[in-house]
Amino acid sequence: MSGADEYPSLWLHQVRRSYKQGESALDILCGAELALWPGETVALIAPSGAGKSTLLHIAGLLEKPDGGEVYVAGVPTAGMEDAQRTTLRRHQIGFVYQFHHLLPEFTALENIMMPQMIAGLAKGAARQRSEELLGYLGLGKRMEHRPAELSGGEQQRVAIARAVANGPRVLLADEPTGNLDPRTADHVFQALSQIVRATGLAALVATHNLDLAARMDRRVTLRDGLVVELP
Ligand code: ADP
């Protein structure tokens, strides 16, 4: 067992978040507790308004909780300066959204090279890693295509490759297959699972797709501001 495996990839500990609503406060997270371990894929299933986006934003260090702590691979982040959090996010956390958000004027390959170069990798090394990732996801023949020249499923697979380009510990996905037909959703989910197993990262996937959720390692929901395990 490597040293890093002693810690969860991500641990939300006693996380609290509320929004002001006029005079009162809207409590969204009230001491939420969630640990994601390396190689694990966890489905987050909850009705609209329950706080999924809030949880994902806090997990992704995009938003600070009002209380509690977010540990990334054992490192506490609450006391970090913004620049430090940004660096940690860039290297350790990948995001996949419902809509791919690929840059339309760049090729699939360039879209994946970019975050690596922003993180400081040399162009040649970024290109090599991007080619490997695209090949691994079955997109070896699509590297020079722009997003508009790719199918919806291919676009999402490129978005997954981009999300893991910097070798993050944690992958956060918000309805990654929400915009796809069932068969394509299945292919995209397989690609995601393949990457999680191959790299040992941990994935938290917000989804309404119960078939896909059933194939993940665990399922959780949000109830009264807490993370609750589902059977
Ligand atoms: P979900 O993603 O599960 O639909 P959200 O995390 O987006 O839920 O939102 C949870 C609740 O918090 C909702 O009732 C929403 O209206 C409220 N909320 C979210 N963001 C804000 C904000 N910036 N200011 C005030 N209320 C917010």
C-alpha cells in the first residue's frame, strides 16, 4: 500500500454551508461527512435544490464552507490562501460537467494539452500524455477534430480526458451523462470507470441516472443537510 492510500482522496468533514435569505438563513449543509477512497466511484443522487452543486463546489475547492474541513489526500484546505487552493485544485481535482465546455476553436488534443501546460508541463510532454489519454479512451482517430466535429459521447470522453489530464486525485462530475442518450451515456460511464480504475483516483458523480448509479461502488444522498448512504 502506498503512503497516499492511508488517506481518503477527499474527505468532507463536518461541512456546514448556509445561504442568507432575507433575515433568515437557509441551511444547506449541516455537518456533512463524506470520504472518498482511491479507486472508488460514488454516485450522488438527490432531488433538485438538495445541495448537490453546493457540495460539489465545496469538494472542488471552488467555494469555502462556513464550517468544517475539506481534506484533499489528507491535506486540510480551510486555512489555505486562495492561490494555494487554486494550485491544489489545478493539480488534484478534475471536473466534468453536463455540457462539455471544451474550447470550440481548439482540437481535442489541444483541449487536453492546455490544462497541463497551464500547470507547467512542457508542450512535448503535454502532447504525449494527451495522445496517450485520447488513445486510451478510444479517441486516437479523433485527436485533430474540433469539438463541433465530434459526437456528444466523444465530446464527453474528451472532457473526461481533459479532467484527468493533470493526474488528479479526485474527479467531480455533475450530470456527466445528463445530455446523452442511454447507449451513449453507458459508453461515457464506461470510459469514466475505466479511468478511475486505471489511475486510482476517486470520483463523485452527481446523477439522476439510477442505472448508472447502481453500477457505482456506493450511492449517497443529501438529507437534512447531511450525506446519507443509500443501499
Ligand atoms: P442542487 O444542486 O441539489 O439543485 P444547490 O446546491 O444548487 O442544489 O442549491 C441548494 C439550495 O441552496 C437551493 O435551495 C438554492 O436555491 C440555494 N442556493 C444555492 N446557491 C445559492 C446562493 N448563492 N445564494 C442563495 N441561495 C443559494
